[in-house]
Amino acid sequence: MKFKVEEITSVIKQEISQYRSELDVAEVGRVLEVGDGIARIYGLQNAMAGELLEFQNGVKGQVFNLEEDSIGAVVYGDYLGIKEGDEVRTMGELLSVPVGPEMLGRVVNPLGEAIDGGPAINASKRRPVELIAPGIADRQPVTVPLQTGIKAIDSMIPIGRGQRELIIGDRKTGKTAVAIDTIINQRESGVICVYVAIGQKESTIARLVEQLKAEGAMEYSIVVAASAADPAPLQYIAPYAGVTMAEYFMYEENKDTLCVYDDLSKQAQAYRQVSLLLRRPPGREAYPGDVFYLHSRLLERAVKLSDDMGGGSLTALPIIETLEGEVSAYIPTNVISITDGQIYLRPDLFFAGVRPAIDVGISVSRVGGNAQIKAMKSIAGMLRLDLAQFRDLEAFAQLGTDLDKATQQQLDRGYRMVELLKQPQYKPLDVITQVISIIAGTSGFLDDVDINRVAEFEEKMHEYLNSSHSNVVKELAEKKALDDDLKTKLTNAIGEFKKSFS
């Protein structure tokens, strides 16, 4: 007995129509292949770019590539638990992370899940990870300083709230130390800090968190960790998750925030890995063609909002690691062109004991004196001039030529200014203390002090001024500016101390 195809299909359609109300009509696809943090999926014809996916074992993913007969997706979690043939469902939403005050003091992964051994985070709100940066009309100029507590930076490479300042240098030159000192220095300022660790060892991240706790900095900080053990997609998404958590405080609570991305070189490498696995065409240094957009859409979210938008700010401190000082490589040049200046750390200075190892000649802040208090602005020019002359003369003096008295004096002052700008790690200084130290140096009080005793001179000078001339220090803290009368009082007080220093 033969059946006609039309008869069979009509019977099937009739049967299906009776059960339609009970069917789950969500679109379901199947995993074709999976590995290294990516999956190729068949059957999700209506999936949209960037849409969130859920795999059969509960792990989340996101649509990355839309191809003719399949889609390429990244897996945010344990891809080893996914196998060929598993079901995949579209969720009809974009990737978002939990935000709010509940996140403060916690260490989370890029999906906002606690990984510090504490209780689960019950955040009341979520925000999408990808947001368009505010436009020109929603911004205002950067004018309020963000004090790092590091003398060399606050005096010559000032950072303002809402600025993007790149920290760049070879590995093991103190890049993270500069960022951590800046976070510690926000203790009294009310700035909310987010530290994003990308591709670092878990032991390094744990040590850093312990240091922040010891300094009392975790109370106003969030640590987003995508360690070297995590899949490449999590390392790629981590900075966007971090900036989203900071944006809550900026937009909803009108606060000032600080984001440290440590480091974006590893994020670019993770993105390159994902792109090559998904067979996107490679470009220079095998990075995909949109690797500039990867960082520009992240760093453009750093902003000083207009008063109409609440006046909050988000300051970005991206970190980039160079190889053998090669700042003209692809990723360093990209990020330099996006940011508002860079702090360049040199290995030879670091190994010579100049720490922080900041090369003041190459480092620059494109906001400049706009982000400084008037007192610091009035003396920073003199400090930069002294150091610039010192660098020129130092190269000349190495030739072994006899030097005249004026040249020798400039060299002596330069050596002492370099010594004065050295600073131990985890010991940021408030801006008034920095101003007094720099005045002591540029006014010549250190010129005849033994180089090995400069740090001792500085420490005891502050103790003396705070006890015997606290009214002068208080006046400077209130005015935040140096008039002739106040400068005379200060120099007289430092002169008095110097007579007693032996």
C-alpha cells in the first residue's frame, strides 16, 4: 500500500496544530564543533550579532560571527563541558553584568559572579556591557585633579578626573605599582575604583587584593579578575565589565570613578586568539582589522560628564606592556593615539634605583596644568626645567670634561631632584606635602645636602613643619595657591629647619 506525500504532511500538520499551545517555540540550535573558548552552531537562523546564548549545561555564550549556514559564538565559561550535538538557545538579550554598591569590596569574574569565597552577590540592578560612549554635548573639559600621590606624576604629568592616561613600559618596571598607589591615594577623595586584572597569574591577583585590603582600599574598590587560567573570551570581555560597573556610580550616583585596565596588551591578544579561531581575516601582526575599535570603544567611555548629566566622571588608566621598549608596535601606537597622554616607565631607570621609573622627558599629559591646583602649577614648571637641564648636562658630564661652577651646581641640583622624586611603593603623599617637598628642592635647600640623606631631610622637614609651623601648612592647604607672602613664610620655615638638620 502506497501513501502520497501530501497526505502524510497534511496529517502531520493537523496533529501539530492540536499541540501548538503546549510546545516550547524557542529557537534551538545544535553545536557543530567546540574548543578553545569558541563554538560553531547550526540552526539559529534568527540569531542577532551580540545576542546572548545559553548552552545545554547552563554556560552562557555570545554570538560573534553570522555566517551563511552557521554562527560562530564565544563561550563565557567552561567550554570543556560542552560537546558536539548539545542544544543551544537564544536568550533575546545582550550581555549584562550586575552593578551597584553591593559590588564594592568584592573580587568578581567578568560576568559579575563572586570569586573571593564570600557570599553570592545579590545586586539589585544590571547594566549592558556594551554601551555607546557619551557624545560631545554630554561632556565638559577636564579641570579637577585626580591626585595619584606620586610626586613625579602629580607635579609634571598631572591626571584629571575624566582623563585617559596610558601607563606604558616593559614588564617588571612598576606599571601596576603606579596604578595601585593611585587607588590607595583615593582613600579620602570619595572616588570609586575598579581594578581589572587581565591574563595575570591568580597568585599575583590574590597578593594584590590582600595589599588593597591591608591599605583599607577594598572598601571603595571592585576587582574584576580574568586570570591567565580563564578562557580567552572572558579575558576579552573583562575591561568592558569593569567599566560598566564603574559607570553605574558615575551615571546613577553622580560620583567620580577610576578604572585601571591591567593590561590591554593581553586583552588584545585574547581578542586575536578568538578572532583567528573564528576565522576572521588577520591583519598587521595577525590582529583582526577591528582591534583599534576594540580599545577605542572602551576608552571613549572615560568622561567628565556635563553638569546637566550629573557631573560625574570616569578616569581610565590603561596599562600597555612593551617588548624591549618598542612603543612603535601595533597595539602601543593604537592606544597612545586614543589616550590623553602617557606615563612611560623605563627599565634602565628602574634598575638604577629610580623608582617610580618614570621618564619625565617622554611622558606627557595632554590635559596638563588644567588638572592641577594653583600651588602645584606654579612650581611644576621650575621642576621640569631643572630636570631637563640636568638631563642635557648629565650626558655632557660623562665625557669627563672640566665643568664650570654654574654647570656643576645645576648637576648637583639635578641629582638631588631625581633623589627627591623617588618614592617607596604603597606610600602615596597628599598634594600639599608634595608641594612643600618640591619647593624645598627648587629653592636650593637640598643643593648641599648629601644625596644619601635627601629622603631623611624630606621626612624630618615635614615632621618639623607639621609640629612647629602647622599654621603655614594649614594656610597652604586652605588656599591651594602660593602668593609671595605664603611662599616667603614657607621658605623661611624650611630655612629654619635646615639650620637644625645635621
